[in-house]
Amino acid sequence: MTLAVETTTLKAQLRLAEGWFTACDVHALLPGRGAAVLLPDGRQVALFRDRAGRLYAIDNRDPFTGAAVLSRGLTGTHEGRPYVASPLLKQRFDLASGECLDDETVRVTAYEVRAA
């Protein structure tokens, strides 16, 4: 008899209006780096995992340029708030709320995300 090591892989899931959408395996997300996720309706989401293992998801579209690039931005924190800076014009977006830290009149959609 051969014994196999049992592994459980957590999935990153986003809450959409239709319910929970499975995006990818959590271990596939590199801490501090983003991943673009294509939703069933054609929209894109930028999915992030921080070094503490927390997951965040915001729209991937940069509202200042219209380009789908936020998943390729640099992550950091400002006054305890995790953010991603757009790789194009460098505006920072709060990963928890979607608020632009450089222009309070602009925001992107933030999604509830879980590991299940």
C-alpha cells in the first residue's frame, strides 16, 4: 500500500453579485505582487496577497488612464493602509477600500475576498 501526503489547497475567492467566484490557488499569489483575474462578465480584477497572508482585490483598470494595469503596480503601505501604485502615473489605490490616496474624488471598486 502506498501512502500519499494529503494536501489541501486554499482558493482565493471573490464575492460577486452572483456569489463567490474562485479566482486561483492562494499559494499561486506571490506576496507583494498582483495577479490579473478575468471575471465571467469580462471585467478584470487585480488580486493581491500581502506578506501577512491577507488577500485584497480591486478593479484592475486604472481610472486615470483606462489601462488594465493595477495588478502590475508596486505595493506598499501609507499610514498603515495597504496600497498599490499604478505603474503608469503612480497614483496609489487603497487595497482595502479602493480609494485613491492621491485624489479623494477617485476610487476603484474593492471586492470582498477570502481564502476557502
